[in-house]
Amino acid sequence: MSVWASIILAGGESRRMGQSKGLLPVKGEPLLKKLVGVVQPFSEHIIVVAREEEKKEIRRSLPQLNNLVVITDEPRFKGKGPLAGMQAGMSLRLADHYFVCACDLPCLDQSFIAGLKSCVAENEGYDAYIPVEAERYQPLAAVYQPIHSVIESLLRQNELKWTALLNRLSTYYLIEEREWRGWSEVSNPFFNMNTPDDYNKIRSECV
């Protein structure tokens, strides 16, 4: 049976929000705690990648699960964005597949991840499985094979854009909207909460 790990990236500076997005309450609990609950049924390992200065507070906000760890980027790649978080998570826990998501996706639901997991099982052999919404790739709600060596090479060369990663992958599967729409129970599972206005929009329900 394939081993699945989930990597939740919570290491951003949240400049536009003005405070840590993962710690903001959504429907009565911190957003990161909500996301851990969403991915937990599908994950042998859950890895939250946080900033050093927020690591302790984030750990206190999360449930005590044996398969959950909170880490930071490796010092040599500190501050190098989402790819650094992916590299740290993949290097820490060995898995066959890694679900990678940002910490600011309040509408992500378990039905979407269940569909994603089935899609991977039915379409084996790709390095990544990336949803597409309105012709935009969603690399931070996607599944990756263990590609940490590829990511590390990019980080060493200071190539930090998603396009650089995609160009290095042998193959990737684009999950078209007509496919994933049949999985999710919400209209926009990729709605990302970047600003106070975004936060106010989703406090009562997802859009």
C-alpha cells in the first residue's frame, strides 16, 4: 500500500494579512488545526512547515497526534519560499506520495482530497498531479512524488519559481476542472486567504 504524507506550508510572512494566517480562527478553530483535520484521514505523516519564530505557538494550536510534526526550513534554504518547505518535509519523512498545500486554504475539503487520491491511483507514473482552476495551475493543492533531490537542486541554484520545478519534472498530470469539480463539496476549494478582506469573506462560510 502506498504511503501518503501531507506537507502544510505555513512559513510565509503573511505581510498582506498582517498576522499569521494559519493561527486565525475559522469556524471556531485555528485554520492550521482545521487543515490538519482535513488531511489526517489520508495521511500516514503530517508535516507542518513553519517559521522558527512561530513554531512553538503553532505546535500548541494543533492536536497531539503521533504522526504530526512541526518543523522549519533547513537553515541553508531558509527564506527560499514554498520549495524550501517542500524540500524540508520530503527529506524528513519518506513517502510514496506527498500532498502539498498552503496554510491559507480555508475551503479545502476532504472530498477533494479523496478524489485526488483516487486520481493518483488511477493514473500512476507521474511526478506530480496538479489541479487546474480557470486555467490557473494550483501547485499548492497538489500531489508530488518524492522529488526532494530535484527541488534541492533548484534551491541550490536559487531557482525558486514553480515554472522552474515543472520544467525539471519528467511528467506531470494536469487535473482539469471538469474532473475535480466532481470531487469537491465546495465551489472553490482553492480560495486562498491573503488579506483581511479575504478573511472576512470566509469567516462564516467558504465561497
